[in-house]
Amino acid sequence: MASTLPGTGRLFGPPRFYKGALSLVVPVMLQSLITGLVSLVDGFMVAGLGDVKMAAVNVANQINFVYLIVVNTACVAGGIFLSQHRGAENEEGMRQAFRFKLIATLVISGLHLMLCLVFPEALMRILLGGNREGEPIVIEGARFLRAVSPSYIPFAVAAAAASAYRDIGRMRIPLAVSGTAAAVCTVLNWLLIYGHLGLPRLETAGAAIATDIARLLEATAFIVAIALTRPAFAFAPRRLLAIDPALFKAILGRSGLMFVSETAWVLSETFITALYNGRGGAETVAGMAAGWTIANLFFLVFGAVHAATGVLVGTTLGAGRLEEARERARWIMSGSFVFGTAVGLAAASSTLLVPLVFGTLSPGALSITRGLVLVIAAYLPLWTLINAQFAVSRAGGDMAMGLWVDFGVTYGVFVPTAWVIAVFTPIGPVALFGLAKLSDFAKTAVAFWWLAKERWLRNLAEGNGEDRP
């Protein structure tokens, strides 16, 4: 079969295609926007405690970011099969995929919980490199990690449920539940960080407790929502371990390479974080933290692209309409670059608000914040396209692309480049990050080369996910 991706065929789809895609992604983007705004408000509140405590919470959250990526990978792995079995109208397959999500996220969360309770100081030191104010940040961050760790188990339940609803195109329930939980978290942060309305002033511990309560409410709300709406993937709690070994084996077989590539990617991000955190004191960590908090508002585009691709391409593949899936994939990738460009312009404009939101930070931290947001804005079109490429590949269960991109390019180009810049030049953290990320141009080129092989163009709903002859 001749490849039409990415070289031939119409580059952009008709307006009705993008209208349908927007109907799927807008709720996802609103959910991400609400979460991002809450993080921004939380960051504003924590920033009022000073550079050291802002830095401590940020480094702790960078540790949790590794955990979040692994949980998300488990949800994506199950979601690939859930979407395709939905296209094949196989409800038992959908239930088995949801079981995989729940079991995997609970196991991952339990392991992370133990690590954060037993070794929080060691985890903090890994990310601080040679920061000259490292020890106060370690002490404060370890306290925060221990306090926030009870949230991991309810988060596992909420993540599995929210992603399952998105896999079947029901975006409004995750939006309502997670949006409400985010609002609760914001109010509790205001009450507990500074001790308003007669409550004790708990500072960073208050931020952790607010997260614990909000995530417990979020998980409870999703359990109630599943009981009331009875989506096709739902099953009785007592049936959690009623797994189909063949399907679980297929999911694990398909997702193994994805776990490797995602772990490789997140470890490389952790590596560069340690490099730039070591170039200064608390102002460096706090400034980079504030920049990422603002940037996260615009990263909503990534989740939207994955959600739209899972529904529009994944279900089409599961229904056996491979030619239509090929065409839709091309349209999504082209549209994602345009979408990312618009979001990048908005991100660049947001730097005007930095002094208003993070005015309590030191001047050095504010300068770093503005610089980081501008660099991220410049990269957003490329990063949105890369996310679309990964979403297409994974919609058809092709995980090998991640080894070429997240392992090959990352460890062949990105990591050595970042290390050389850090060791042999005196440049600051923003320039270090921006130069090292030039390797992402190689990533998208390698991804296009791999997608043209069309190993993703498969119907996984047939034969429990085995390849078609």
C-alpha cells in the first residue's frame, strides 16, 4: 500500500473536520485551562512565601511530574485499546482496557507513595544539582512531599476514570469533576497557606493538604459519576481483578515500548532540570518554576491533540476504516502546527503579566521567568506537532517510534548537548534550556520518517490487539 503520510494527499481537512475536532478538544482544553489557572493562582500564593519555599514546592512538583508522566502513560496504553474496542463496539474489551488503567495507575501510585515517604530528601537532592541554597530547599521540599503523598492513590482513580471518559468522547464529565476539584483546591490553598478565616497558617504544608483533600473529592466524584452514568467501560468494583490475560498481555506488549520511551523522555527532562537548577540559587529555581507555571496554561493544547486523535483516529482504526484513518491523521498533524502557532503567540503575550502575578519574587527570578516563557512560546508550534505525531502513532498501537525519538534523539543529541553546554559554558538557565531543545527539530524529522512506514495503521480491536495478517 503506498504511503500518503505525510507526503501526498490533502494537507488540511475540510472545515467540518476541524469543527468536529474542536467539539472534542474544547472541553479538554477548558479542563486543562482551569487546572492551569489553579496552578497559577497556587504559584502566586506560594510565591508570597519567598524564593526558597517557592523553589522547594517546585522541585517537589518536578519529582511528582515524573510520577504523573508514568501514570499518564498507563492511561494512554489502556486508552489505545479502549478507543479501538469502542470503534469495534466491543464493550467487554472496553471494560478490560479500563481495568488495565485502574490496576496500573494504582500500582504506580503505591510505589511512588512509598518512595516519597521514605526517601524525599534524596529525591530532592537529585534535582538540585549544585544549587548554592540547596539544603533549605531540600528540607522544605521533603516536608511538602511527605504531606502531599496521600493524594497519590485517589489521583490514580481520578486519572483512570477521566481518561476513560475522554477515550469514548464524553469530555464534559471530566471537565465538570476536575474543574470543581481544582476550584476546591484553590479555596483550600487560600485558607491553609496563609491561615485565613481563623485557620492555622500552614504555608507549604497547607498547599499539600489542600491537594490531598481536592484529589480525594475528585476521585469520589468520578466513582459517583460512573455509578450514575454507567458508561460502556464501567464494571462492578468487585470485578476489578476479573482480567482477560490475553488482552492484558496485548496491552502490556504494545505499551512496553511506550513506557520505555516516556521514561527515557521524563528522565532527560529531569536531567536538564538538575542542570539549570544548579546555575544559581533559589532565584533560579523559583524563576524557572514560575515560568513553567505560566507555560502550563498553554500546554493545554497537547492534551487536546491527544484526545482528538484518540477519538478521531483510534475509533476509525478500530472500525476497520484504515484509509479514512490515514487521511484524518494527516489533517490532525497539519492542523496541530497551526494551532500551536496561535497558542505560542498567546504565550509570548502573557509575559506582560509576569510582574503582576509573581511580583513578590526577586528581580532575578522575574527575569528568568520572562525569558523561559518566551523560549517556550517559540517552541510551541513544533511541540504541538510532535505531540500530534506521537498521538497518531499510539492510536494504532505503534510504540516503536518512541524509541527512535524519545530514546534515540534524546540520548544521542539532547542530553549530550545539554551536558556540554552546562559544563563548558557559563550561560544562564534559560539559554541552556533553549539551546538544548534545538534537538526537537531532529525529533519531528525522525517522527515523520517513522510514520511514513505506516506501522501505526492497524486495527487492534481484532484478535485482542494482535497484528492483522
